[in-house]
Amino acid sequence: MKKKLMTLLSLVLIVSMVLAGCSGGAKENGEAQPQPSEQPAEVGEPRDGGTLTIALSASPKNLDPVKYTGTYESQIIQNVGDTLVAYSMDLSEIVPAIAVSWTVSDDGKAYTFKLREDAYFHPGQYQDGRQVVAEDVKYSLERSYELSAMQRLDMIESVEVVNDFEVIVHLPEPSAVFLTALTNSGNIIVPKEEVEGWCDDFGNHLIGSGPFIMKEFKLDEETVLVKNENYWAQKPHLDSVVFKVITDMSQNANALRTGEIDFAQNLTGEAVKIIRDDATVNLLETPGLHFAYIYFNMLNGPTTDIKVREALIKAVDTKELVKGIYQYGEAQPASLPLPPGSWGYDASIEADVPNYDPEAAKALLTEAGFPDGFKTKLYISNTPARVRMATIVQQYWKQNLNVDVEIMTSEWGTFSEIASKGNADIFAMSWTWYPDPFFFLNKIFHSGAIGSLGNGQGFNNAEVDKLLDEALVITDQDERAKLYSEAVRKIIAERPGIFYSNENVTWGVSPKVQGLVQRADGSIFLVNEEVNVWLAE
């Protein structure tokens, strides 16, 4: 059976290479983590002017900060708006943004923020570019608390306005991740007039106080930003930025080489080799704070049975799977729902993950009452890496378990809605965020996140909840890490899914793009107090 399966996998690899524009010379994925790519030396002095064109590999659905669910939206939102505080570009510390300073009460339940007085909203339909004040912070944070599709600010209780440039955020209990949560683009500060004026259409007319003003948003096509001459951090060098939707990876690579675009993010497959082998463009790679996974519905269908879930896990050789998906070293095999770059990662737990064992998998499925297999649907977004993954997994489950998998492919917006509502038998996606385990474990495995995209599968374990809650009120990182380690062990014991890869942050960039900083979370920041991207002639 194994020989037959590998023949099928070989056919899948050949098909995927042809679809990508095969040029031969595939490099098998190695075990070593890549080192961050060195930025090319800057060419001359920074200059003003020009349009930077960035390709997005999937279409943004909604740019309203409280409604967005994917990184495709956040790349745009975070260049239009400002958060109260921000992460430094190396993700090592929290730095000022709209807030210039802050203090924390002795009991850890009150954060007092002093706001800058030189931040102004972009002119819009319902306000003329007025100053950002404390009432805006209160409105924006409380709106996020009440409406965020991803529950990005679920730890606050209320926001108190002291004066125009001072606010106090009250928490029901201390939170070790509150400041980090504030840095997320879902928590940018927005003007109430514009939100209420546009109502449900605010995302199409996003107004913030960031370095770029949104001029135009065309769904499934492009988003055009123009520079904010009055940005508080520093005046942008770029005149404008265009985020263009190009979902085909080969088209992405070719557009970069011909100069149609300047920057391609999330490169995978043959596109990586094309850019790596072309001396006229630059390939930037760094290990990402990321994992890709296949998640089983814990509330409905055959996968409510832990034996079925373990059988599905044992039926897939994840190392071979990763070689099949990422033929050019774009990722490393994974096994845990935390990236190795997180300070909470505990490699000893890897031994708790079931190994590839088709015979044991078949026996488990028989014990669960499915000796002849069953039919199921696997939901994915329409990105090349997910399609390759689904095709290979479909073959594994059919050959090893006689499980018939119908692959349900859709664009990101439709996929995320199906997954978040628990309507998928099995779904597959990836997760990337900050080094703190909270942003992975709490958002995907805490019962309080059920109904959001993170916990669309309905994972619910009281012991895991308790550990995750305890880790939030402790400030000592080592103690928090111990609690997260215990939580991951309990999560893995539930056999909730297959955590198969840690993808790299892989960008293709024109040599004329200068001042760009690649972050492990994949976020693109074009202008802040640390960076100001510009275009060489």
C-alpha cells in the first residue's frame, strides 16, 4: 500500500509542478530552519516619490478593523491606521504610537495612556481631518471589544476618558497580553463620525490616522493608498501604494520580474525558485511565527470521536506531505500548534503527537465503527499551497482509510465564514501572529473563542481553559511558559487536528525597493518611526 500511495503522491507532485509552470530542479525540503535574509544594501540617499505596487495572494474581503479576518486585510489596514501602541519592528518590545507613554496600576487592572497631540485623522466624508483625541480611543477600543470578529480585545472592561489626551483602560483582571493585543491592526483608532456615517460600508471607506490614506478599494482587484503629508511619525517617501490581488503564484513571480509589481508576499511553489534563480530580483526569507493545520469538527460528524481524529492523523505522513506541498524549501515540518519561534514552544511535546502508522489508523477507524471508511468534506481557501495540501491528504485518507474526501475550495471571505460558523466537516488554514502563545492558543483553543475563525471547530476543554486563563494573569514569562506547555500537552491529547508545517515569510522584492524590513509575523509596515520605504531610481 505504501508503494502505491507514494506513486499517487508522485503524480500529485508532477501535476502541481505543471500547474505552477514547471522548470525542473525541485529542491526537497530540508530540516534546517533558514536564516533571515540580509536586506540588500541601500542604493544612495532616500528619495521622495513613486508608487509601490504590492501583490496580495488573496483578495481582502473587508477593511473594517472589527470585521477583518485575514492577513490580506491587515496589510492594508495597518498602513492606513494607527494603534494605541505598537510592536518594534524586531518584535522585541512594545513602543509608543498614538499613546506616547503609559503606566499600570499596582493591581494590574488599570492602564493609563497619555496620547500624542500631533495625530490627525485623514479627511473623510463626515469629518475634515480632525485631531485624534481620547474619545476616539474610547470609541475604537470599546467597539473592538463588542464587535471584533476575532475577539481581538476581549480582555477589557471599560475605557475612561480623563481629558482630551489621557485615557484609562480598565480590565476585570490583570492581563499579561493586553499591550500586545493593542498592537493588532484590528484595534486601530478610527473616527466615530466616519464609522456611523458609512455604517456597514465603512470598510470600503476606511479612515485612520496612519501614513497612507485609502483612495480606492476595488473588491477582488486592488486597493490604492496615497501618502498622508501630515503623518505624525514621519512624512512618507512614497507618493502612493497599490495593493493588487494576484492569486496565481507564477503570475506573481512573472509580474515582479517584468516590473508590473515591486513586491510579492507569501510566495510559494515554483514562484520561489523563479525568484531565487533570477539575479534581477531579490528573494527575502525568514522563519515565520506560523503554523499550517488541518482541523477536525469537534461538534458534528464522525470527527467528534477521538478515535476517528487519531486515525486521520496517523494516516498522513506529515514529513512527506510537507515535501509535497513546499517543493522549494518554503516551510519546515511541524507537529505542534505553536511555532518554534514562540517563547512558549516546548519541543518535548513533539513526542506526544501520533506517528504515521496506516495499519494502526485503520484499526482505530474500525474500532470507531467505520471499517469501510466514510465521506467527508475538506474546506480550504483557494491558495496554491492549500490546494496542493488538500490533494495529497485526500490521497492519504482514501488509500489508508477508504475515507472519501470532497475538496471544497473558495476565496478567503467565503472560506472564513464557513469555518468560523462551525459548518465545515474539516477545514485547513494557517495561523500567524506574535511570539506570545496567547495569540495562538487562546484564539484557537479557548472555549471563549468558539464561533470565531480561530475556534470554528468547537474545541472545548475546561482544563485547557483554566491553564490558558491562569497564564494571562501571571507576569513572569517562565511561569507562563510552563502553563502553556501543559496546555499544549492537553490539546494534543485531544487529537484536534494535524499541525503539519511552519511556513517561512517569503517575499520577492524589486531591488529598487529600499528601507523594507521583513518581520517574522509577516506584517508589512511601510512607514513608522523605524522605517520609511522608498524607491530608488
